Amino acid sequence: MTPSPPLRTPERPLSATRLAQYVTVRGRCERYLRLALFPSEGAVLMHRYGVRPEALSPLLAEAGSVFEHAAVAQLAVEATVTDLRHQSAQACIDLIRSQPLGRALYSQATLTGRIGAVDCEGIADVLDVVRRDDQTLDITVIDIKASRRTSVSFCLQVAFYARLLKDALARAAVPITAVHGAIVAREEAGSTAALEPFDLALFEDDIERLLTTPNADILRVLHQPFASADYHLSAKCDGCPYNPSLRNQGTHRPAQDGKTRKIKGRFAYSTTRHRYTHIEKSLDRAL
């Protein structure tokens, strides 16, 4: 039996956003996850094809930031909000551990830790923490999205934050009664924020399957080289930061002289392999 290749250590921690993108928006494209963990490999591809990563529209980023500030201001009416922006993960845990009885909100809380084989990090929009009379904590992890509906991607991010938070509080010997998940999204009728709780346990199971089980997606990506990572070209590639390099790679192949030659072609969906397969066309029959 051929032993599995050794795990490579990622060049940077896995973030909640990248994991959620991998599962939902990017259709579990292993090459996306590989490049998210090993940015140097993506830089090599970008240099090879003379392209740059696709950036998020500044208009979308600004709209999200404006809504987030408005949502936090709305929550601040109910309890004191402590802005933890640019504070360390340990500073966040120390504040929660020393919280007196009652309710407090912590915004932009940095969380770090290790889930399975990888170091992880994230910034939770809001942690709603209630210290009970018995000194235990009841916590709701809240993600703020300028969207009119809750998506799987949002819930996965919250589950990721919740896992990091629970592990960190356990290491600090801080007793917890419960951890909940919720999304703050736009109301249908306007721009006000609505808190939408969801069943966190369902998405915590997904985090386990993705990161900690023997056949976890993350282990598959870490065990194999980039060239072996599974991928397909589809509409889900739109907006991917690595799309320029992977799109070019999909229409290039190495020539016998070691140089790269471009082959014009198209992509067809294979019902037997359930993935997009590159069909190379000769130059005289190119589309």
C-alpha cells in the first residue's frame, strides 16, 4: 500500500470567509482552497500568465461597511458595545473572561485557534455575551450581512467563529452555558437590520466534516500538489480572485520543448465525471 504524501503546512491560516467561499460560492473547488492556503503558488501562476487577482468591487465593500456600522449602532441601543478592532484574540478572551454580570457586546472580535490540521482565524462582527448569576456565559455569535436573506455561506462563517470561540474559552477555563448563532440582515421593506437566529449545530457538523474527519476536504487539499487538486470551470468562477490565472491555465498546455503554448478550446460538461472537461481544439478548427 502506497503511503499518503505528507501534509504540507499552509502558508497562512484558514479564514472563515475563505472556507465559506470554498463550500458555496466556489462550488468546493479544491484549487481555490489550495491557493487560499498557499498564496505563493497563486503568485507563481499570476506571474506566469501576466495577470492580477480579481478584486472585490469597492462599491460592494462600501455598501457592506455602511450597513454593518448601522447594524452595530442599532444593537448598541440594547447593550454597551466594545470595539475590538485591531485587538488580539487573547485580548478578546481576556475581556470576556473578566466581564461582570449582565450583557455586553463585542464588535470586530479577532478569534484564532486550530481546527483539525490547520491554523484558523476570523473576525466575528459581533459577540453578544451574557454573564448569568451562576457565572456561566450565554453567547450569540452574530454575523452582519447587507443581504435580504440568510445563506449557507453566512451560517458556515458563524459556525467557524463559534468553534474558535468555544475552543479558546475552554482553554481559558471559562464556563459556557450555550453558544448560539444569528445573522443580522436587511429587512425586506427597508434598510433596518433584523436578527435571524439559526440552528448552529447543523453547521457545526459541516465544519467538522470539512476540517477534522479522516476524509475531510482540507486533508485532501493538503496531501496533494496543486496540479492534482480537483477543479472545474463554470459560472462559479466569476468573481474568484484566482480566476484570471486558472482560466489561462485551462487554455494552456506545456509543449514538448518545455514552453507554454495556448490552445483555443471550449468547455463541456461531462455527465459521467460530474465536472467540466477541457476539450482541446486544433487551431484550424478553433471556435
